[in-house]
Amino acid sequence: MSVLVVVEHDRGAMADASLEAFAFARSIADQLGEHVEALLIGATAADLADVCAAHGATACHLVPAADDYGPELYGAVVLAAAGQLSPSGIVACGTDRGNEVLAHAAAELGMPFVANCLEVKTADEWEMTRVQWGGSLNEEARLASSMPMVSVAPHAVEADEVSPGATATVSELSVEVPEWVRRSVIQDRVVLSEGLSLATAPIVIGGGRGVGSAEGFDVLEALAAKLGGVVGCSRAVTNNGWRPHSDQVGQTGTRIAPQLYIACGISGAIQHWVGAKAAKKILAINTDPAANMVVKADYAVIGDLFEVLPAIEQS
């Protein structure tokens, strides 16, 4: 028996969140005394076996016949693979795709699916802590299922290699899926941004209402360029039209997990905190010492961000 990880990738490029799924699956497999295996869907995923092995997979099951991503197609493949492999549980990353695929598979199986888990403890039933209400609270739940299916919340675990240079056995699975599941297909891809993104940047410099204007973000951009980071913002900023929604950090924006988050002129409403709390360290720069972000931050500078940021840049 094993814990099966559904590997998310785009034309052979593995999603970073899949590495977190492997770490999460290992924590479950260790409790069960079992091992981790990977499900690779699509011929372009064949080259990912060594990465899977380095992150703990002892075997990789390849379904090369599946076409480009489609939620119903991938869900049907997961369903068919589960029938052949009979895993103790199935884990996916808590991305839009990961949650969507397991939701389709669970619906076809007529079994529950639990999304965005932070922790799983296995016993007669799986006990789990999962994110609810957009991160505003954590829920303790139990899952009674002969085929537990869960996704791991983004940035809930560290994605560390456990066996660098390891290899895994690779075998092809022959699965049959109904033709109707191929009706949803990707017709086009649009590159919204290149290089570092909010979700992956090691340093994020966020600006809130205290920045004052769209032009005020120039000082944040200058510091981000020097530190090798990216600029984010709060919802108040996007509401004012100073920055696009793609730059928003928070419950309704992007959840970040940088090594350092510098929050400038941000009050720290719960919705923003939910998106930033996975940062390893938080530095708040604000004129209000009682601001929620200042109180919760690891470090704080009480002062004018237009004086503090240039001083950091010149140091």
C-alpha cells in the first residue's frame, strides 16, 4: 500500500506546489508505515520521475495517453489509477488544478474530498486540520472514507529533498476513460508575467493605503529591484486603482511565502494577514505603532516609509 501523489505540471514543468504535496504525503505515509508513489499524467511528465524520487517517491506511474490538461480528463485518470493501484490515500497540491482534479475524481467515486489541509493524523479515521473561510480560521475534522483524498494548503509544509540523486521505478498505466471527459480542453495560454512572481519571490515588498498613490510605489519598486524581489500590495491599493489585482496579497489575492515580507503602510486587516502570514520573517514599516501588521510582525520600524525605504536602499 502507498500514498499516491497526483503530480501537477504544465507540459512537463512541475508546479512548485507539487513538491509540497510530496512532503505532505510523506508525513502521512510515515504514520501508516507505507511509502509514497507518484501519478504522472501525460507523456510530457515522463521526465519528472527523478524529481519525484528526490522528494520521496519510490515508484512513478505514468499515464502517457492523456492529452493536455483538462479537469474532467485528469479526474477520470485519477479515478482509473486509484482503481488499479488501490492506494491508502491520494494527495494533491491545493492549487486550482489540484483541487479541481480531486473534486472530479471524488465526485465520480461518490466519496468525500477534503481541500487545503494543514496537517493529517492517521488513525481508524483520518483526523485533519484544514483552512476554512479563506484562511480566517482552521477547522478540525475527521474523514471516514475507504479512499481518503486530500489536498495540502499552499505553503503549509516545506518542500525539501529527502533523497537527492535518487531514482524511482517507472511503469506505464493503461487506463480507459470515456470520450466525454475530453470535452474541456486548454485552447490558449497567456503569459501574465515572467520571472519572479508574488507566489515564488524570496522577497516581497508590499504597499498599502499609506503609500498614498500609484506614483508612491516607485520607491518600493526601486528597493525590490535592488534586493531581487517583487512588489505586492493590499486590497485597498487595488480598489483605488493604483496597482493591478495580480499584485494583491491576501485572502482574495495571492498567498505568499517569501523569506522576507516588507509591509509598507499596510494596516494589516485579517484578509491581508491571511495571505502574508506564511512569510518566514515580516518587517512592518508604518507610522502607527498600534497597526495590526506592526503588532504581528517579527520586526517593525515606526516611521515614514518614504524616508525608511531609501535609507534601506542606500545602506
